Amino acid sequence: MMCEFLKTCCTDPMKIIGEWLVLLPAIVLLLAAAASVVMRNLIHAALCLTLSFIALGIVFIALGAEFVGFVQLLVYVGAVAMILVFAILLTRPEQLTKSGTLFSGLGPAGGALAGFASLVVLLAFIFTSPVAKKPLPAPVSAPVAAIGEALMGDYVVALLLIGVLLTAALVGAAVLAMEDKKP
Amino acid sequence: MITLLERAPIEIKTWFLNLLGSFGVPEWILAVLSAGIIIGTIIGVFLGLFALMSVMERKILARAQNRYGPNRVGPFGLFQPVADGIKMITKEDLVPRTADKIVHFLAPVTMMIPALMVLAILPYGRDMVPAELDSGILYFFAVGAGTEVAVFMAGWSSNNKYSVLGAMRAIAQMISYELPLVISAIVTAMIAGSLSPSAIVAAQGGFALGFVPQWFALTPWGFAAGLIFYIGALAESNRSPFDLPEGESELVAGHLTEYSGFKYATFFMAEYVGMFAVCGLFVTLFLGGWQAPLPFLEIIPSWCWFIGKICFVAFTMVWVRATLPRLRIDHMLGFAWKFLLPMSFAAFLSAACWHYAGRGPLAWLLSLAIVGIPYLILGTSFTKRFAVSRRTYRFSE
């Protein structure tokens, strides 16, 4: 087994690299997500979160879900991350430039406890849910046309409802931001 | 002969790889080399175009302003980019003491990566797409979103109020103009029935009546969507009249204020390469990609047409820069949300009606009406507020 691996390494290293390269964005994703939690500098945390969004998009692409990956990049990096950054810049200027990480005082212990507890609860739910007992469906590489047809055919009601919801949210935001004309 | 020229770039690459293969070079090295040759060629061509553009832009602006422009270095000042490059490299790289050093260093790099990556999906000629993606248009916009992060990083890490203000303006502008840009691009994808750039180019092939090219820009909805896309492209690449994020009269240089030396040059380069990329997408979506405008002109290779069209669109961008004054921030955002966005929806509807009315003369009229009426209503209501009246002076004649 090991011998065969080494042999492939010599004759066709691209194959090995291709197989192992999938892991790289996943590692980056985990590291960036962890960094975004522990960073004390809010802007650095936001940039790390953006990096984890990008890495997640690349993970999707590496797993064959091209469309989802691109939409992830477009929506999360292009819009969500930028709105996040705007919100940080517009709110608390004194908090922005603290250095170091959050590991000081009793906070981390409590955080770790809470995180561990929620992990246990989540895992318990995941493993007892009926979805977990179903066999995994075979991976499909759906072309964009098929996704589009599914969205506009079988799931058109859901799509339209989401459209109405988002429009309502947009109108609501505009109303909130509108200047009060009354004296 | 014609087909030989047409296929020349591909044939030369295949010949070179076959030559290496005959010397017993392993298969995987050839695969890496094959990709490397494509990447190297594209980067080389676009950096060459950037060098040419940096001198031609100044020449054209000078011509528009009735002066000479650069004419000292080399014949007609053509070696000006070399002089500029040497100047940029030898300049001191200043980093403010209070800057966030790491982010400050990473920003130009982050800016350059998406600018180069988006070049991968453009069809440069017949059968000449570096990365044939099923959702290429989506890839273009998804990767292009990285530019906004880079601009923010540059603006914030400089620890300078002008930088932050410039970055905030730039991001607001990019987010606002991305919407009409994407929607007008989606219109072409809807008509072509595919998100793949090569399929969209193929849908614009052929000639009506034997000589009229069937480019999307020559239909009512395509003309409207094309104009919206062009305006959005100007805004996305921070070009005049939308260059107010770095308006030198108010913000020094916006997010570029604290950059000097080669980092500044990297930003500059990324901006121009990004501009060429978005010009390339405009050509692909609306101007027929690599297709010749007239049947007898097909003797010129397709990749020449593509580069030529990009240069033409880039020239019009310089022309616009020489003509229009800079917009004010609230006018700019209002224009995007109150005019371009509704108009892009109108173009969307118009394209749908054009398709379902059979793509004939009737469909032509119908789609013209659907695009034209909102344009008239929105246009008159939009310009009414800026109606020009005779200015009256209170304290002077």
C-alpha cells in the first residue's frame, strides 16, 4: 500500500496532489474560523471570518458543488462580509484595535464549557435524528441547468416565497432608514 | 492559411508539448506545462495591454485636452511604461508607523488575485477558453467579489481617515453597482440558456440577412442591458466618472493614500487588469465575443477580434473619462438604485418578452416598448430635479 503510494508519487504526483488538495481549504477553513472567534481585534476577526467564507466556497467547489461554491463566494464574500465590516466600522470605534486573543481571565473556561455542552447536545440530536439513519445519497454533479430547472419547476413556490420575504425585508429596511418628514 | 492563423496559438502549444514529449518528459510535467503556458500567455498579454494602456490613456487624454502627452521616452513616448516601472520599483516603500503592517502588506496581493483569476473564463477565440466552466459568468462575479475585501483591507489598515473614507465610498459604490451589473449580465445568460461564456458567444453567432451580426447589443433589450452593464463596469473598476473613491480633490487618493512604490503600482496594475477583464466580459456578453462583425472579415483570426474589441471598449472608457466630470457620492448611489436597478429589471422583462414573442419583428417592437417606456418615465422624473434654470445672483451682476 505504502509502496504503491510512493510509486504514484513518482509517476503521477498531480494525482496525489489533486486528492490531497481537497483537504487544504478545509484546514484553512477550520483555522480561519477558530481565529475569527479568538481574535480580539474586531477587524482581524472579520477578515478571518471572510477568509473562512472563501475557504468554505473552495471546499464546496472541491467537492464538486460548483454552483453552490460560487454562490457562497458571491453572497458571503461579496455582500455579507462587507455588511459585517460596515457594521463594525460604524458602531464601536474604541473596540477595534485591541490586540491579542481572548485567552485571559475566566471567560475562556466558561466559553469552552458552554461550547462543549452545546456540542454534546447537537451531537446527541444529530445521531438520534431519523435523517442520520438514512443511507447517504449518491453524490451527483448537477449542471447549473438542472439546478435552475429544479428551482423554477418543483421548488418554484418556495423560491417565490423567499423572493416575497426578501422584498418585504428590503422595504422594511428602507422604511426604517427613511427620514421622518413630520416636524 | 486562414485556419492556420486561427489555430496558431493552440498549434504552437501542441507542437511544443509534443516536442518535449518526444524527449521522454513525463506526462504530468507536460500537463503542468500545458496549464503554465496558458497562464503565462494570458498574464503576459494582459500585462502588455496594461503597459500599452497606461501610455495610450495619457496620450488620448492629452489629445482630448489639446496637449502632447508623454513624448520624451522612446518613439512617441511609447517606452513611458518602462520608465514608470523603473520609477515605481526604485521608490521607497513607506508604511505608516501606526498602520496594521500585515493587512497593509496583504491588501495589494489580495487585490491582484481576483483581477487575474477572472481572466480564466473569457473565451479568447474559437475553442480558446482557459477554463470551460458550466457557470462561468457566476465564477466571474464570485471571484470579483474579492476586490471589495482588498479595498477594505487597504483602506482600514492604513490607519488614515482619508483611506477609510475612500474605502467606504468604494465599497458602497461596488455593492450598489454590482446589482445592475449582475442582473444585466444574467439577461444574456437567460436568452442564451446557459451561464457558460462560450455558449453565450455561440448564441450570438451567424448573420441576419447575410450581413447583420446577431450580437445581443443590437437588440432593444440587449442594447439597454449592455449600456447598464457598461456603466456598472465603469463603476466597478473605479473609473471616471465614478472615480470618487479616490477623488484627489477631497480624499487625497482614497484607499491608496498610504501606499507608495511597488505596492501602489500593484494596485494600479490590478485595477487596469480588472478593467480589461470586465471589458472582456462586456465583449463576450454583448458584442459577440470573438466573432467578426461582417462575414468577409472572418479571415482575421478570432483571437485578434477579441483583443481588438477589448481595446475598443477600453478606448471608449478613456473617452468617457476625458468627457465627463466626477459624480457626487449621493448622486452616484441614487443613480444606481433609482435608475439603473429598475432599468435592469425592465431589460430583464423585455428580454423575456422578446424570447416568448418569437424573436421576430413583433418581438422586437414589444421589447423596445418595454425598455423604452420605463426609460422615458424614469429619465424625465430623474432629470426633472436637476432642471437647468437661469441662475440669479443676489450680490453681483
